[in-house]
Amino acid sequence: MEPLVRLRLDVSYDGTDFSGWAAQPTRRTVAGCLQEALAVLVGDLPLGLTVAGRTDAGVHATGQVCHIDLPAAVYEGLRASLVRRLAALMPPDARVKAVTEVPATFDARFSATWRRYEYRVADVPWGPEPLRRRDTLGWVRPLDLDRLRAAAAGLVGEHDFAAYCKRKDNATTVRAITHLDWHRAADGVAIATVQADAFCQAMVRSLVGAMLAVGDGRREPAWPAALLRRTERSSEVTVAPAHGLTLVAVGYPAESEYATRADATRRLRVSPPVAP
């Protein structure tokens, strides 16, 4: 059998005009565009494209990670120019920023130790700046940063987030949030930063929706944490729109720990969740 080289691809995209990450036969997706570009370069090879987080339609990324396996001889001919060639073949709203050789034990999904997202909200009367309209939600009510932070604090830690997730068969809704906080950027936009080992579908946007209800005074700061006692999705939580959300980074352990981390993650989740 011809030896294979495993490659890590660092990817960014404007999710506005994509139907999410995962390839779909009749829809424009990030993975679909990437696979089409790779096929031009490597021909009709079976490409196992594995991603860290399968983002939903409209969600953006500046720090997405995926991996592929290519025959060593094929990669050798592309090594010096793969990023440049992909830039010429990919659409302008998706870029492969880096290609790195990694050990065969690296798994973009299962080896990951955390994913970090940001959600941007402009609560000024005139709404988001026109150049940021695709990645920033406009909010008509003023937001109190202290109330947002108080709501966020109650959600940090390992909990069953069933109230905030779209439940899937044979998949747990228990997640460990290691960081969740709000700050204002220099332009005044309120930004939520959330980091966890993984997220179930629509979880981040549901959390943001609950916290926004606190930030604008409609709910009390203890309310989002109180929902963690629920065992089913809460109909009281409004899911925040997709366009305010961006996957900004994925964390991995040292190379020597790739396989151990991947094995542990597979045991933990029989059917790993999609990212929000």
C-alpha cells in the first residue's frame, strides 16, 4: 500500500452564503468547495476530510481545523505550492491559510481538547458597522455588561446542557465550559467568548440568546443557570442568529498525546456532536 501523509488544514470562511460545513449534494458548503478544489489538484482520490467542528449554516470561522490523508508521492509534488494553488481554486469566502504535516495519530475532531467561539453584538442605536454586518448581530436594546457577565458565570463548568441543545440519539448533552465571559471591543461591540471541550448543536447560540435576555433586563442573571436543571430543550430560550457566531480557535495537546486524547474522546461520545 502506498504510504500516506496526514495534513492539517487551517481554514477560515465567511459562512453567510454557505449551508454549513458538511458536504451536501445539492447545497453549497465549505467542505464541498474544499473537496472540489482538492479534486482538481489530486484527481479522483478518496479524501477523508475530518473537521474539528461542523459549523451550521451562516456561522463563520477564522480558526477552523480539518485533516486529510494524501499519498506521499502526490503530496510531494504539491508541498511547496498547495496553499497558493488552493487560494486560486477556492471561492473568495473560504481560505485555507496553512497546510502542515502532522503525525498519523492526529485527528482534527477527536484529538481536539477545546473549541473557542466568539459572538459579536452591536447594541448601539444605529446597529452594526456596514463592513461588519455579516458577523455582528444588531440588538435594539442596550446591554448591561455586568448582567451579561453574571449570567455567564453561572454557566461555567461541567453541566448537562440539555436545555440549550438539540438532542441527538445516543449522544450526551453533558459538556464542560472552561471559559465564558463578555467584554466590549474598542468599537463598543459586546463580544461573548466561550470555550469548551465540545459543543452540541446550536448550544453556543442558545446560551447567547439566554444571556442577551439577561443583558437587556428581561430576565434575571440567575435564570440561564437555573435552566441547567432541565432535562429537555427549553422553549423559553431564543436561539441567537447564526451570523454573529465565529469559530476562532481549536486547541490540541502535544503531538505525543494525539492518540491518547482521540481514544478518550471516542469513548466519551459514541456519536460526537456537531459544533454550533
